[in-house]
Amino acid sequence: MPAAISSQPAEVASRRCERYADIRFASEILAAPLTPEDQCLQSMPDASPTKWHMAHTTWFFETFVLQKFEKGYSVYHPRFNYLFNSYYEAVGQRHPRPQRGLISRPGVTEVMAYRRHVDAAIEKLLERSSEPEMLALVELGLHHEQQHQELMLMDIKHLFWLNPLRPAYAASSRPSAGQTAPMEWKRFEGGLSTVGHAGEAFAFDNEGPRHKVWLDPYALATRPITCAEYFEFIESGGYRKPEFWLSDGWAAVKEQGWDAPQYWEKNGNNWEVFTLSGMQPVNPSEPVCHVSHYEASAFAKWAGARLPTEAEWEQAALAAVLAGYGAQNGWLHPRPAPTGPGMQRMLGDVWEWTASAYAPYPGFREAPGALGEYNGKFMSNQMVLRGGCAVTPPDHIRITYRNFFPPVARWVFAGIRLAMDVT
């Protein structure tokens, strides 16, 4: 059906178009430091070329918004649905994910032309229509774009790490080493609590329904684990002692030769870490980053603690303040926690692994159609992370956000916050 004709005030439509353009342009800013060659490469099956991210997010708007609400719309290219569909079975067949780096054409120039074509059509639609379903799908598409902005930086970091030249994505404006806040424990009384998204603001479907949970008394560390603290785990033989590891985690240690977080490298007697600004000395005060769930769990056991459940984490984060966004200060990396009372760095430095498997909340129902595949079909063999990281767009972070990855994943900007039972 054609989109509804709206009598919406011009300024409302203008604000919608401006927000759409701003978020879409943010992706192009992230891609700007990369050469066309950079944008075509794929470092591993779990990563994607930058060019593919730029095209896939555009395909999302074309497929789920324009083809439904723009009468007479003709797709930009009849084969793009095959090339740039990610995992939507209901939409049709797709190019194998591990082979995305083999797609030399369309090139970056044509992908950008594709973006311009779709953006122009979406903005015209936003100018004349306020159909609620269309607006909801555009909003979903914008949050989807922000997810891919984070993935673009994760993926290019992994790609550059594999390059013997260890190129820098961006110049460094790294803060001085400084001193981090001492780790303390904050007690929470628990009881009957409510978790999950509430209100009219956007949330993904997996953030609800809002529901009750019972929490026994617990304590959370007031800041994430630092590199210095994780170094103690390494030096004590943590990677050589199976008693700290889950079975699958110990298998990964042996099979993949783990002996430190991903991107850490020994240079003589010193540790260095690969960042989006190239190789840097490990800052002992920074939150440790790029550890798998298995490593986080092993560290917690070694430390005589545990990882928090996602419900515990969410209740503790109710008063948390966004730490800041790396892209705004030129340092795309977690920063040391400041001194001060309360819970520090829960939002915006490292995603924090929880002890919770990614599973549906009570009463969760997938949406009908292809978009029902967005989150629900991954609710197996994944672990939940909370809090956002230094490369997460700031208006994409909220305390109910349920990120999820396989427990073996290490290229995620993921760190550790400890929990413990109290009586």
C-alpha cells in the first residue's frame, strides 16, 4: 500500500530527516580513514569488510522500508539482495558470510552511489509520511546502522592487527597512564526487582518484556578489572591451570594458544597492545579489554569471585552515568576509571561479560515476518554482555541493552566486572 500522506509540521519532518542523515553520515565518517583496499578485506568469517557493512545497512532500509512503503520503488540492483542480505532467511538466499571478502565488485564508489540512492528515497518518504509502522522501521534501521558502526571498528581493528605493518586507523590522543580508582565492593540488598525496557523510547525486542526477578543480596566491584590486575592472573599461571577454566574454555586455550588477551604482545620484558591507533604500551590502569567470556570466567574464579548475572548488573547500573564516547575524544579505547564514589565506568568503556546465557525473557515473542529473525533466532550458545564500549555510539547505549556473543569471542571490546555473593 502507498505510504499515508501526512499533515505533519514541516519542522517535525525536518528533524526526522536530519537525524536520519546524521546517523547515516556517521558511518561514512568512520569509513573515511580507510582506503578502498582496506574496505574490501575480510579478516575472518565472523568479521565483514567495511564496504559490506556500508552496503548491508543500506540494503536494510531499501528492503524493509522502501519496498514496503514507497509505491513503485525499483531496487537499485537486482542482485544486491543476494549480496547484502545478512541472515534473513525469509528474504531469500544470500552470499556465504565467510566469502564476503571475495566480492571485489561492486566497488566502494558504487556502494556509495547505492547509499545516496537509498538515502534520497528515504528522506523523501520521511518528508511526506508519518505512517507509524514506517517510522518504527526507520528507527530500527538507524539503531541497526549504529550496531554496524561499532562492528566496523571492531572488524577493521582485527584486520589491521593481522597486517604485519600494524597500521593505525586513527592518530592517537591517548590519555596519560594516571592512576585508576581503587577497586571497592558495593553491596546490593537484592529482593524482588524489575528488569527490562520500559517507556516509549526505542529498544530492541530482546530487551523486553519487562518482568520481575528475585535477587539474593550481592556485591559488585565498583569498576572494571584493570590490565594490571589481569597481568597478575597471567603471571600466576592462569592460562596454564585448568582448574580455573570451563571445559570449552580450556579447550580453546589449548587449541588457540591463548596466553594473554587478544591484541596483547610481549616486546622484550614489556607488554604492548594493538589499538586502533596502532601498537601502544599496555596501560596498567586501563580496563582490560578483548577477553572472551571464558577468560572473564576464569579470571573471576581465580580472584575468588564470579561474574554478575545480567539482572544484577542492570539493577546496579540504574544510577550509572555514560562514561563518554571514544570517537569524540580521539581515543577509541577504554580509559582508566576515575576516583570517586559509586559505580564507575559501567557505560561506555568496555562491554562487560555477564554469567547469563542469552535467552528470551518470560513472555518474549518474535515479531512476525523476516524482522522476527533480528534477535530471537540467536538465543542459543551465546552469552550476554552489558554496558557499551568506547566504540559504541553514545545514544545507542542504555542499561537494558542486551548485547550477545559466543563465549569464545575475543575481538569484541569486552572486559570484566566482578561480583560476589554476600550474606
